[in-house]
Amino acid sequence: MKDKPTQKSGHVFGPVPSRRLGRSLGIDLIPSKTCTYDCLYCQVGRTTQKTVERKIWIPVDEIIAELKDKLSTKPDYITLSGSGEPTLYSDCGRLIREIKKITNIPIAVITNGSLLFMPDVRKDIEDADMVIPSLDAGDEETFKKINRPAAEITFDKMLQGLMDFRNEFAGKYWLEVFIVAGLNDSDEQIDSLAACIEKIKPDRVQLNTVTRPPAEDVGAVSHQRLEQIAQRIYKNTEVIADFKSDDKTGDFKVKSDDVIEMLKRRPCSAEDIASGLKMSKLEVLKHIEKLIDSGRIEAVRQNDKIYYKAI
């Protein structure tokens, strides 16, 4: 028996500028913050529901109806994501098939890769055009420190899942590696990661670090160090640069101004902004990143929670 869907609005958000995918039209499949991990660096915040149980929170037909209204924006990609781990959505296989019936815009799945050891998960996302999983550690100890996985997920299971999906998947397979200062940035840790990546053999590796306010007080590594790691870790590796877009025109600029006006009244969390402006939290985080980069707002931490205020 299928789980009864939880009704909510605003499943489809954007298009928003993506550092990797151009203009990305996102589909938020997961309640915030439901995930298989509780990563130290997560921009969405601490995980409140850590689980490996897959469910249907939103009916596929409801998502498709909302998506049809957004296709006129002509995004570069349709992205399955969420305020958590998108492969926890147990009807994502059907969703991908239904999307392909109404558009030829490529579909990307951005996942932490934690459930790829499950054959049904691999089957569900096999029809995507691109899958971008993550790998942040080369051993069990570091994996637990950085990603803080659900008890059912071991490092070996996770790694085997990434390898198995590589062997089965015909689309583009990129791997994101998130480098955290003092945790996985040493030469020894990079060599361990490199050995794992060589087993996975992704089409591309993308290095990232802390650029947005993280869930915990962890630090970034320098751009210079990322470039050094890129030379060492895998043959086809790039440092992910900030997406450069023209924010001065169009709907994205209008919504950024709405965020600013809200923060002029009082400091707000990302959740406050999303609720007040009826936007997806992931979409809000894109605006926040641009506004911080431009010096218009700043992040402050209070009572273990991140708030934003206008400068």
C-alpha cells in the first residue's frame, strides 16, 4: 500500500542559475529536511528526519501539472532535487518517464548517492540524462564525520552503489566531491578519495567547498588548494566556479529585490523567507548566495540557527 501523499504547494521552482547546469528548473520532492545524511556542510541546515525509508510525498500527476506551467521558461535542465535526498521519493522512476512524455529538456538528478546500493533506486533513475552523486570521504571514519549517515548506510555499501550505478547507467555521470578544511583536505585523505574515484570512473569530478552558510561551523579550503587537489585526485577534475549570470534583469532580479525588502524589516532564516514569499527553500538559497556575494546581505548565527539581514 502506497503512502498517502502530503499536500503542499510550490513543488517546481525556478529557473534559477546553477553553477553546473545553466538555468535549472528544480523539482522539490522531499519535505525539509528529510535525508539519509546529516552533512556538516549542508546549506539547507540540519537534518530533522534521518531515514532510508522511501515514500511518496507528492502525487506525480500534481508535479507534472505544475511543471507544464513552467516549461515556457525554457530551462537548460529539469533537476530532481529537494530539501533532502531526492531518491527517497519512491515514485521518481515514474516521474522521470512522465516528464519525458511532455518535454525533451534533459533531466538531471542531484543526489548524495547514498541509496544507489539499492537496485530499485538505480532502476528508478536510470532514464535520467545526467546523475550527479557525491563522495566526500575515502574511508568509513571520515564518511561518518562529514556525512553522518543513517545507521543502515555504511561506507562500503555507499561506494559499491556508486560503482554499480556507473556500470548500469548510460547517461552523463558526474561526481561531486566536497572538501572541508581539516577533515578531508590532507594529501592522505585526497589519495584515499582518489583510489575510490578510480573505482567509480565517473565522466567528470567536480570539487566544491563551503561557500554558503553551512549546517555546522566548518570551514572552506582555498581556491589554490582546490586546484592542487584537482591535479591530484582524478584525470578529469574541475573546481566548480560560481555561476556568472546577469542578475540585473528578469524575474530572478525581481525576486532578489523581494528578499531584500523582507530582510530590511527584520532578520529572517531561509525558512522564513520561503514561507513569506511563497518560494521553495532551495530557490531562496540561490537568491541568498547572490545577495551575499554582492554584499547586500550578510549571514549571522544565533542559537545555532542562521539568519540573514540586509546591509
